[in-house]
Amino acid sequence: MSFLAPDYPEIIYPSDQGEVSATFRPAGTPPEFTTPGGGHFHYLSTRLTTDGLFGLYKNRMGPAVGGTSTHFHKTMSEAFYVLSGEIHAFDGERWFDVSEGDYLYIPPGGLHSFGNISGEPAEFLMLFAPGGAREAYFEGVSQVAGMTDEERAAFFTRHDSFFSDMAQGPAAESWQDRAAARKAFKTR
């Protein structure tokens, strides 16, 4: 019998006694993955450590211009919270600058894109719910240039990333062009 209010999820932990099971990650922990371009990923909570409830990652993009093209996910939502710097994001309708303290939520199926065109580093949290195996995506995406179109499309499908151009994937849009256009306008 449950005494939870009806707007709470189903009970996951059935025991009447708590357990010692928390994890702690000190601030100075080095990143689990560094991209070929010098970006850093900190795997704060993964699908494995949360039993699939969510995945939380801290991403540091360097000052180089770059990002991902418009895509969506079928199995999970994605959210961004900017810690420092600025990213340029697309919410399916418009492009805008997202800076320190800003938050963006994308439900499953929501078109989105993000990148860095500021010329300065940007650091942000990425939350995926429920948790998918995003580590393999982050670590493998730098290898897609050497794949055939079919291999690339299979990689993106396997990692729940659906791009308008599945053969090109994240590289389908030019971030250099976006950065050049940004000089003519700024949303903040």
C-alpha cells in the first residue's frame, strides 16, 4: 500500500529501511573523456550508476567554433544548464544565446542543436532522462568521419540521435557559417 501523493512516480525502492548507497565525486576529479579538439566530458552520473533513471554530464567546450547539427532523440529528454560561458542553441524554432544560469529542456522528439560560436570556452551540464549510454556516443562521435554513410547512420541510430541528414550527422550544418552570421546579430 502506498501513501505517496498521486503525482509521485511509482515506488522504486520497496524496503522500509534505508541503505548506504550514495556516491560522491570530488570537484577535482579529472574528466573521463577529452575530445580530440580538447573538450572535456565529466561523467557525473551514468545510466549504469543511476539504474537507468538519468544520465548527468558536465561538458566543457573549448573556444573553437563547433557544435552539432539539428537532431532529436526518441527515447530520452535532454536538458542543458550553463555553468559558464555561452552556447548557441536551437529549440526547434529559433536560435538564441544560452549563458550562465540559463536552462533549456528538450522533451523526447524535440528538435534541437547547440554549439559554441563565442570564441570563449563554455561549460554546461547535460541531463538525459531516462539515462542512455551517452558515454559511447561522446567517445565514438569523433570517429564518424572515417565511417561509411551506412555505418554512420547505424551509429547515430544505435545512440538515439536522429539527424535530418543521417549520413552527415552532427557535421551537416556549418558552425563556421553560423559564427560568421552571428557577427551581424546577437540575441543578448
